[in-house]
Amino acid sequence: MTTQNLLVELFVEELPPKALQKLGDAFASVLADQLRAQGLTSADTAVTAYASPRRLAAHVSHVAIKAEDKAVQQKLMPVSVGLNAEGQATPALLKKLQALGADLSDPAAAVAALKRAPDGKAEALFYDSLVTGATLDTGLQKALDEAIAKLPIPKVMSYQLETDCELPGWSSVHFVRPAHGLVALHGTTVVPVKALGLTAGCTTQGHRFEALVSPVVVPHADQYAEVLHSDGAVIASFAARRAEIARQLAAAAAQVGNGARPIEDDALLDEVTALVERPNVLICQFEEQFLDVPQECLILTMKANQKYFPLLDAAGKLTNKFLVVSNISPEDTSFVTGGNERVVRPRLADAKFFFDQDRKKTLASRVEGLSKVVYHNKLGTQGERVERVRAIAKAIAKQLGDAALVADADQAALLAKTDLVTDMVGEFPELQGTMGRYYALNDGLGEVVADAIEDHYKPRFAGDTLPRNTAGVVVALADKLETLVGMFGIGNLPTGDRDPFALRRHALGVIRMLVEKDLPLDLNALLAGAVPAFGDKITDASAALADFIYDRLAGSLREQGYSAQEVDAVLALRPQRLAQVPQFLAAVRAFAALPESPALAAANKRVGNILKKAELEGPVDAHVNPALLQEQAEKDLYTALQRFVPEANDQFDAGDYTASLQTLAVLRAPVDAFFDDVMVNAEQLDLRLNRQGLLKTLHEAMNRVADLSRLAS
């Protein structure tokens, strides 16, 4: 079929910048999918999305003017229902054919044209018809309506549009922003579709101030981006505009010299890309006196409030120069740079004022203020929370270090939340912890405590660094455990799509610290040890919380590339020292590669089932009386256990879990022989109990690293 390329554009008022890229991609993909579903595109069709502050557009290649007609065979009903004994059509069949638009002027001929074919155990009637392919006019209208309806609009606006009819009036339109233009070009031909009260044409608007012509005429679907750039002063492609901004930022930083580089922030780059139609990067500066303020404060105020790109020197230290991405390109840029410098100065002055005022009070003097800040209506104030974190931190510190660690962790826990009541954090909540460190150093508390105060929030997100020192690890663990134990204790659990207290992230943070810092702490003891700090405010939900943490650990391990079977085998034993889990997994993977592994895993599963049934009558004691061993196979298994289990246990205790499992792999032959030649459930009670004890001994020896039965296919 003959095809042309298609261009569709919605011209609107300024779109929400943080949603722009998602809106552009969704508009193009849904439009193309709908055209494809109607048979209007081909296998060679390519889709290009465009999104600028005032437009969403899609270029779809190889679009037909009309889809090909399609032969369709439709099942009607069983022959026994559609035809009577004489082979004539029943009323039910005639009604069905009429509904399908069949020619019933000659009912006999219509019935004769039907196909009969087996359908299960019966025979059915089938109707062949030719479905006319969709035209581009109707197909694009349907696709456009669907693309607009499925846009991931963060918030819908309602506005009034004057109706275009003989009787003047107004109609309500609901869209993300008021729409003012619609372009739909199939090659050079306008497709007469309508949307949002607009009728498609071939003209659009360019840059508000720098377009060469208005309106901008798009002569061909393939010339859209080119004409918008040349005549409209607009870079329509989000990706091309983003790349151009990145290029100009790097060039401007090179112009500043001394190894200067713009701060790396993909989210900021995306947002600025969504704010400008033709970027122009300019260099600005502020007074050096503001550099006395912590650079995190200055960087945040420039990025968050003004969308500027601060410049760092080669050492990563903030300079007094910053980059502005302007939407205009005047010959004299001094008005633009001067205006931005005047705008940023009060922001920086505010940051300096907050910093100077905050330093007039020590962090210790702010502890009392936390008792006036509500943390949770069932868990009390931040002041009460601080005391709980202190108690948990002290208990952990005593297990990990000496009196000095206990003192440092306690002081850091006491002061960790005090920056929440400072002016700076009140203005910029993102700086909590960061400002605590600066104020702690200002109070002369030393770097250990200061670093622990900043780091107690870590890890804040996936891939974040862990606390720098042991005191920081202790307080970070205590802080996250307090949140987890408290929220589980009052039944405030995360749901499928809601986790307002970030309990999943806290659980992963606890896991990462226990594993990556190789901490000799037992998980159940940690959870149980945190409960008394709450008094009677909560119930003990340690068991449910442990399940939650192991679930998070399992998911994390699978994401790291371990198989579900490997993870299941190791976590089935609920290892208490999470730091050992990666080593257990490595040992299991090495064991699974051994030729003896499948047979031993299957035997282990069989042993587990035997013991499970036996324990219904009472606990099975892992004890063997050699005098009661009668069969040669059970004697051989006992001898092998006596010889190899001590060696495997020594290797396990030494931390060589891989060697421990490999040592036990030699048990395959005597285990196989035992099951071939020995009746475990002997009628004689003492023989039966002795053989069960032998299997219990084998089971305990084989399953110290993992539940090997989980490896059985």
C-alpha cells in the first residue's frame, strides 16, 4: 500500500515542566499504537516524539491513507442450533446473519455460503466477511482522541472555548493546559481531524519573541522540526534540546576556566529543558562573601528556587559563578545576566542570614525544642523519639565497641534531630543532617560526632553511601530500627502502593549496613532489643517485622543476580547474621555446580519429609547408638558422618562455607546406599528411633549453610 509520513501537533500554553517528557512520550506512543491497531502503519513504521514547553507532537512514518480490507471468519453457532432437520436456517441463525449485515434476500443462498467445520466435539457454522479497512481520516481521529484521553496528566484544567457554530456560545474543555492549535499533516495533505475544540491545519506558532514569522507554516510532515527551528526559533525535540543545553553548559564552564564544571543534576537538566524552547546559556556571578555559607545551602537555593546551574571548581568546591539557561538570545546579554544576578542575591542573603542566626544557638540548647514537635500521634514527639533512638543506639554500641563508641553514639543520637528546629532546615528540609554536621562542628563537637549526625539518615536512597564511621552506623541503625519497630508496633504497615514512612527503604538500609559493614549483630536480637524503648506505646511485632526484612532481603538479592532457588535455600534457615548471607549464597552456588548436588538435594528433601512425619509423634533426637546399626549401608553412612562432619563443621566455624558443603558432597554414595538398602521405619522401636536419629544427624550436618532440599527440582 502507498504510504506517507504523518505529523500531528497539539499547540498549547506552557505545560508543567516536570511532566513534559512523559507527556510527549505518551502522546506519541499511544497515537502510533492506535494507528497500528487499525492497520494504518507498516512494519517499517518509526515514531518520533516531540515535546517543548508549548507543544506535544509525534512524527509517524509509513502511514497509509487507508488500511487494507481484511477477510474475517466469525463463528456463529453449532450446526444443531443454526439448522433444522431439513437443513434450513433457524430463526436464531437468521437473526444472527441479519445483525452481521448479511444479504438475506435469498436465505437459502445465504445459508449455503456459510462454512461448516469441526468445533470441539460438535460442528459449527462460520461466516466469512470482508471488513473494510479504516481510512486515515477516521483512524487518526480515533487515535488522536485516545492519545489525548490517555495522557498522564498530573492535574486537569477546565476552560471555556467559544463554539464555532451559527448560535454563539461557550463549551467547556478539559485538558492539561488550554490548547490553541492543531496540526495534522499526511505528507503535504491536511488530515481534517478535530480535538479540544480545534480543527487541524498546517500552521503552528514558534518562539514567543524570536520567531521569524507568525504563524509558522509546516509544508510537509517531514519538515516539521526543520521549519520550527529555522522559522520558529524552536528546538522541538526534547532530547535534542537537552543535548544542546548540556553542550552549552560545558562550553560556558570551559570559558570560565580553572577546571570549572557545572553541577551534575539530571533532574534539573530535564526540568530546564522543559522550560525553554531555544536555550541560551549565560555566565553569571554573585559576591564572594556568600561563599562563607555552606555550599550545600547555596547550591540548593540556586537549583530549587532559580533553576540555575552552580559552577564547581576542579576540587568540587562551589565558585561564585553560575550558569543560567535563558529562553532568549538578545544581542546585549547584560540585561539578562544582571537581572538573574539581582534575583539570586536576596536568596543567597537569606541563606547567609539563616546560617548566621542558627549558629548563635548550640545544638544542645535545641534539644528541648524537639519536645514541641509532634512525630506521630501514637508515638509522641520528636523529643520522645530521640530518647528511644538513644536507648537503641547505646545497646548496639555496647555490642560493637568500647565506652568511647557508646559516648559518641549517644551524643550523636541526642543531637541528630536538633537541626530540624533550625531556620535553615525549616526553609530547606532537604538539608536536614547536612546542617546538623556544620552546626556540630561550629559547637566544637569534633568530626566523629558531626559526621555521625549527618550520616544517620544514610542510606537515603538506593545506591547511597553508608555512614562514614562506626558511631554513624550505630545511630543510623538505631534511627531506622526505631522507625520500623514503632510503625510495625502500632500497625502502620506499608501497602502495595503506599509507604508514607518509607519502611521499605529503612529495611533495606538496615540490611545494607548489617551486610556491607559486616556487623556481628543478630537480627532477631536487634528487633527484640528495640521494643522496650517504646514502653507501652506499641505491641511487639518483631516476628512480622522480621518477615518484612527477610522479604526485602530476598528481593534485593534477586535483583543482584542470585536465582530465586538459591535465595530461597539460604533464607529458609533465617540466618541471623545477615553479613554471612552473601557467603552462604556463594557456597550454595558452588555446591549446586557439583555433580553430587542433585542427588544430595533430592535425598535431603526425602530426609526432611521423613523427619517431619516422625516428629508428629515427638521430637527426634540427633543421637545414634552404634550397637543398634544392623545393615551395612547404615553402618557405612554412620562411619562417613563420623569422618567428614567434624571436618565440615570446622570449616563452617572458620567461615569457609564453600569448603564445608563440598566436604559433605562425599556423602552422596553412602546416602544413596542407605535409602536403597535400609528400612527407616522398622517395626522394632529402638531400630526405628536409631535410624531416625541417624537421619537427623545427617540433616543437621547438611543444612547449616542452607536448606539444600530447596535446590531439588
